[in-house]
Amino acid sequence: MDYETYMDIFPRTISWNPWHGCRKVSRGCLNCYMFEGDKRRGIPGSNVVTKSKTQFDLPIQKDRSGKYRLRDNLVLTSMTSDFFIEEADEWRDETWKMMSKRKDLTFEILTKRPHRIMDCLPDDWGDGYPNVRLSVSAEDQEAWDERVPILLTIPAVKRDVYVAPIIGPVDTSDILPRGGIDAIYVGGEYCSEGARHCDFEWVCAIREECVRNNVTFIWRNTGKYLLKNGEMFCIDSISEQGKLAASIDMDYIVEPLLPPRRTFQSRLF
Ligand code: SF4
């Protein structure tokens, strides 16, 4: 990714975690960073889903001057849980209303439970809210084969796939030529203990298919262990993992993920 694109997207990206806690569902969950973070901070009960007291209404929170705190942001939704987890069914409708109200923000909803999406959409979803991107994570071929076809059956203005943490080769050539996927993000596993390596060849193969089919490709981070040209590199710092991936300049942007930057600066950044 060139520096200008990096500076346009990532400083404007923010996580919104309306609820916290989750249950592991697949190999990609093995080293879930939410479980790891809770353990490091001594917070028990990561597998109990609770509504956030401070973040639930983040998109409509205002500052002292009465302006929304979030402005001009890409809002990654439910990064410390799963947006479609059953325990959150009673709270989700309210979050849809907030997304509908804040059409100026771009929301990215990521899930490992795409089989629940259709039953959890709001009544006025139609062909999809214009400011909501639906995405699944697919850490390996098995997850890709299971989740991506389901995502394609769901009406949405934009659909993305997070191949993260990538733990094996993923053949995307069966699905990308059919259309319907707008962007693929690849990331390695960055947990502190037991991280599985990212093979540069796997990343290149996915990129090649994205370019061939004109699908946005972004390599978000190398993960802690990167295998490249037969050599295993260990990159401890998470920020360095992101910078290293960006510096290799692999990204292929078909269209910007956010509207052009406005002239004002968000107070959060
Ligand atoms: S679905 Fe996501 S948040 Fe839930 S356990 Fe798996 S990786 Fe963690």
C-alpha cells in the first residue's frame, strides 16, 4: 500500500464493540486476541457475552459541543465478539438503527457466523444499507468453502472477506470470477504465544487472483511469523507487522474504502 492510501484509511479506522465476549467456533479462533487480551488484563469470563456500558452507543455519542464524536470514520464493528452471536440478539436491532442513522460513517461488520445473518437483518435492510459492508473471516480453505458461499447469498451493497489470521493456503479461484466479493484483506496471526506462521506464497496467490478478477486486495499485516523465500522471520511488534506488510506494497485498490477525507479533523485522532 502506498503511503498516501495508508494515511487515508488507517488513521480513520476505529473499532466499535457494542458487546464483549464470544465462543470459539473454528481454527481461526484458537488464539483469539480478545481472549488473549482479557487474560493479559486479568479479566475473567471472556466466553460470556455482555453489553458494553461505554461503547454500545458509540456511533451516536456526542462531544460537549453537541457534535458526534465519530466523524469521517471506517467503523470496524464487533472486534471483541461476533456481531451475529446468539446472545446479542436482543441488542442488535438498536445497533442497526444507529448504523442507519449515521449514514456518513462506513461500517464494516465482520463475522464467523454468516449462517445467522439473514435471520438477523433489520426489516428495512432491502438490498443492504449503503454504508454497511458485510464481511466474513476465512482463515483457511475449509472456512472459505463454508462461509464465503453463504455471504454471497446475502443482499449487501459491499461484501468483503478477511483471510485472517491466515493459517493455510486458500484457493479463491472458484468464487472470485463469479463476482460479488469487493475486497479481500489478508493478515497473519499476531498473538504473543503459539502464533501460526504466514507463508508469503499464500499471500501472493490470493493477490494474484484478486488482481485477475479486479477485487481489492489489502495485506494488513505479516503476523508474528512470516515465511518468505524459505526463511522464517519473527516480527514481535504488531505495528511493525503492519508497517512491513505495507512497505512490501502489495495492495491493489479497486475503489477507496472510504469517501474522500473531509476538511475537519475528528477529535479522536
Ligand atoms: S469468532 Fe472472533 S471474537 Fe469470537 S472467538 Fe472467534 S476470533 Fe474470537
